Amino acid sequence: MMHQPPHHLPRLLPSSSSSSETAEMDPRVWRRLPQPLVDRVLACLPTPSFLRLRAACRRFYSLLYSSPFLHSHLLLSPHLPFFAFAVPSAGHLSLLDPTRQAPSWSRLPLPLPAPGAGQAFSPAAASAGLLAFLSDASGHKTLLLANPITRLLAPLPLCPNARLSPTVGLAAGPTSFIAVMAGDDLVSPFAVKNISADTFVADAASVPPSGFWAPSSLLPRLSSLDPRAGMAFASGRFYCMSSSPFAVLVFDVAANEWSKVQPPMRRFLRSPALVELGGGREREARVALVAAVEKSRLSVPRSVRVWTLRGGHHGGAAGGGGAWTEVARMPPDVHAQFAAAEAGRGFECAAHGDFVVLAPRGPASPVLVFDSRHDEWRWAPPCPYPYVGGIGIGAGFRVFAYEPRLATPAIGLLDATAPAALHGMQG
């Protein structure tokens, strides 16, 4: 596993000022608390809060290297449905916290090797506190898994089939992960076809626990994948969009087979994106489709809609199965602002928990947040962080559902001996 050299650790600052008063605890009481009780309280803190607290004393900092504490923090700390905006060559992630009435931003450096240290990598997927970075060079691809908080970085073995720009999916748990690379098979140095997909499986309970590439699976005929659209994962299956015409491709990991499900209103969709809506520690994620609907003769105005898929996990290769239910529609006044900002360029979309973010493609793009639980649409404030060429969200950005975590045990399946060098978020 590769890691960055030790360096000064910046202090984590609040992403926005707060007018609430803080209560101070009597130091005499604090010192008398049993240490296991203190550790238990600290394990319940959200990751950003603990990162701010780590500088209080050496004891708190040392907990970062305590396996029992990291295990407790993984189980007890609250779920944070953040979103990570990655801009090429920016060197950092812009994190959006949608849980506040006024969404807030913070910044997190990327733990990638220096550009001159080898081949270049681009962000491709995210799951359970891990980001996946795909090598830009064509051929047998390298996929890196990274925890930006601890700066742990581990490569998967080379992909068995040569590809140009495959679509990547990642599903990680506490002790396992699955990575998929699909499409853009290099059939010659000058030609690509969407023929197959490669799946890497790693599980602490399997032999070997460090993982293996499963036999390649065949994509459905006439598949046309967009690597920017990524994949969604739910109930042991990956979902991705195919265009010309639009179709939803479903990959059953256990069966190592692909099938198709027809999307709703497929002839009138634009910029469709499949996302994981809901989920978390107590609920199972649902597959949702977010897309613009454009048809001049519809009885309702043009808008952006959200559908969820029910009962479509076993759609046959011929395109059966699956019932889509519309669960949300962008209000006309919000859509007018969104359409003006998008200007036909399309938009990036991701979902995390009950939140969906939509960001028109282009420099300095505004970000729209949809709270599906309360059926609320609201604009996030402009991103305040600079990138090469401007401030905010740069052109060519990707957005992922990301949860900052101190512990991501799944990455240890690739190399369990690498040390952790903590890195903080900057607000």
C-alpha cells in the first residue's frame, strides 16, 4: 500500500461560523471520568468533530492508532451524507454537507501520488469512505482505493482486460468490497467495443482475503456506456445506464450475469443518472433514476424527475422486469433557474442517504440539493475554494456520495500493514 510522507497536519476548522454558545465542562470532572467511558464518548463523535478534537491532547491523537477505538468509531459515529466534488488537477476534494438548512463546504486534500511520480489517475467511484481512482492510460487499468482522511492508498492488481475508458462501480463494506470495470474493451490499438466487464472481489472471510479478479462477464448486446455516469449499487447488484436507446443495465454479482431493465419515458430523457437513494445503517438503498424530461407535447412543463425502481432486480436480458415509480419532480420556478444554469450542457448527479445533488456541467456551476425525505429543493452557496483557472467547481468535475471515515477496514484487505497518516479537512 502506498502512502504520502509525513507532513504538518492542518487543524480542522468549522465550515461556517456558529452563533451558539458552547458549554465548558469542569476539568475536575473530566479528569475523573474513567478512560473507557471517555473513549466511548469520543467514538460517538462525527468524524469532522473528532478531527477538530484530536489536537487537544496526545491521548486523543493516539486513539487514531488504536484498533479498538477505530472499530468503535466505525460502529457508533453518526452517518454523514456528504458529497465530494473532484476537479481534475485541483489536488483536493470540495466536500458539501447538505444536512444544514444552508449547505456548507469544506476541503480535503487528495492523497494521490505526485503527477511526476508515475501515471495519472482520475476519480471514478466512491463507497463507504473510500474513493476509487482509475489510471488514465489505456490498456490494463490500475484502480487505486484511497481513504482521503487517513491518506491510505492501495492499488488493485491490474485489470485482466485492456480498456480505454471503462465505467467503474464500487461497493464497500466493513470487511469486503467489490469493484467493477465495464465496457470500452480495446479490441485493437485503434478500436473499442462494449463487450465485457471485469469484477474484483475481496472479502476477509474468503481465500485469499486480498481478493481476486472473477471471470469476465459479457455485457448485453448493443450496450453503450458512459463512464461519467458511473454505477449505483443495491441488493447485490450494480446498475448503470446504456444510451442509444436508453436502457438500465443490471449486473448480478453473485450470478456474474448482466441483464436489462427499461427506464421510464426513455425516448424523452436527457442526462439520466442512476443513484443510490436512502440506505444507511438501518435501511437498504433503493435504485433511483434522475433525469431531465423533454417533450414539447407533454401536458406538464419540462422538468427534472426522480423515479425509484421496484421489483426490477430480475429483468431478463430481453428487457423485462422492473416497475418505476415517480417520487419527485422539480418545481417549475426551481427548474427555470436550473435550466438557465445548465444551458443544455447536462448535469452531474449523485445521491447519499435522503439527499440528491444536481450540478450543471461547466465552470463555477451552482449546486442544487434535493431533500427527498422532506421534498425540499434548495440551492447550496457557491463553493469558496480555488482550483486551477478559477474559484468554485471547475469544468470537468465529478461528484460522488462520500462519507468521511476514520476507519475503512476494507482497504486493509489489499495491504494490512501500511501505517495511517491522518489528514484533516479544512473549512
